[in-house]
Amino acid sequence: MKIKKIYIKNFRSIKELSLTFPEKGLLVLVGSNNAGKSNILRAIDALLGDSWFTTDKLEIYDHYCRNRNNDIEIRVEFDTGYQVCFDMNNLFLKAVKAISLMTSNTVFYSQLEGDIRAIYGQGLLEPLPLQIELQQVQERLKRLREAEERELEADSRERIKRAVTAHENRIAELEALIAKGAESKASKQGEARL
């Protein structure tokens, strides 16, 4: 089993990084001092190392810009399709669920779960917030394409073209996340039937 992709968000010096590993050969991390090379390895070790990475092990310097409000997300995907992730929102939901089960207060969990899923839809692969964002990006892309047709200056057309490409890439990412969320939901329903 080989690592295929890694996604890191708000971990140490890394604001957000998505890295696809080569199918063959070696991956070499090259960069200047304090560019984040070691933090990529620390993120991988946090998930796949000999001790499990939990919130109680987090230090202030583990959060991007040393700000605890920057929720850390680390996701590793293998060539088999298997994923391992550390996501503060999912951990929080699990803690809330445990509290609601211990106190027999199911309303507490259902209210918080709804709010968290509405706010952090992408991180939890929830379809509704992802679909809303997809629609917004598609609308902006439409306006960009209209502007591209009207613009006469080469410099402006080039900037618009780069923005169009970025929006097309984001649409592809959102569509993939929506599909992944649907697959995840289907597999969870299949597990529940067993």
C-alpha cells in the first residue's frame, strides 16, 4: 500500500496543501529553510506514526499561525482508496455524541450536529454546503467567461483566463468531494445493514 495523496490544512506552517505522490519513483521535497518540508513529514507521522494523533496532544504551535481557532485537518489517501484522516470537526462531533449518550440528552447532539454540518460541510463531506458552493463557483465562472469575451486588453484577458482556470479546477474538486461524500454515505449505510 502506497500513499497516493495528502491534504494538510492549518498544521504548523502549512495553511493548506494538497500533494499528489508520484505513482513510480521517489518523491523529493525541495525548498528553502522554513518552507514546510519537515511539517509535511510531521503530518504524515501524526496519522501513520507509532502513536495516534489526538487533540490532547496538540500544542499551540501545531496550529497554523499559533492560532487555536485554525482547525487542523490532515488526510492521507492510499493507492487502494483507503483514507486516514484527522479532522477536529469530526472529533468534536464524536465527543458531543458521547456526552449526549452519557446524559441521555439526544437533543443536545442533534442541535450541535446540524449546526456543525451546516458550517463545516466541506470538511465533513456534507452534500448541501458543497452543492451551494458549487453553484456559487459556477455562477462566478459564467460571469468570468462573459468578462473574458468583452475584455480587449491582453493583460486583463490573461488574468481573467487564470481566474477561469482556477474556477474550473474548484468545480472539479467540489464535484469530486460531493461524489466522495455520496460514496462514503452509501458505504456507511451498507455497514449499518450488516
